[in-house]
Amino acid sequence: MATNKKVVIADDNKEICDLIVDILGGSGFSVDSVYNGYELLTYLESNNPSVIILDLMMPEKNGLSIFDTLKQVSPYSRIIIYTGYREYQGSIYARTADRFFVKGENIDDLISAVEELS
């Protein structure tokens, strides 16, 4: 079980955020949600999460446009891509991230990856 491990999920789907917050919160993680890339960058100005769960497609500023910036702004955070777009599975983003998951697949795998990486 995690102790004082901070996780942030950046996803425009509030239901997905709430589900992951509930599951990880129940496992002892401190979990915050943001709903676009701008909010994530602002969040990272004052927070240093051990894991960032990143959706690639969000309104306003998406995960693709801020991916490289995340590595600079929060170099010690591990990045898990969690997207509905399977076509990104072989992309540079998937290869550069610490883990890559497609939404709709087994959420237990996502939770296990967060526990492993934090």
C-alpha cells in the first residue's frame, strides 16, 4: 500500500478521473484531477507528483502538445499515458512514457503500474 504518494490524472472525462481517484485514493494515494493540459502545467508549478496519468486528447491543450514540456517541468514524475486512441501505441509518446494504456482495457493494469512506478 502506498504512503504519501501523489498522483495527478489529466483527463477531460470527469467520470474516468473520479473512478481513478476513488480506486487510487482507496489504496492510500493522494490523487488530484485536472481536465486539460493548461491545468496540468499550472498544477505542476506547485506540486511534484510521483506519477502523472496523461490523456493524449483533451480540449484546449492536449497531452500531445505538453508531453515534452512535462519532462522538463516535472523531470522526476513518471508518466503513464492513458488514452482512448490505440493508434498511438507505437508512437514516440508511447515509447517515451513510462507506461501506455488504452482506455477500456483492464483498469487493474493501470492501477498496478501506478503502484509500481510511485
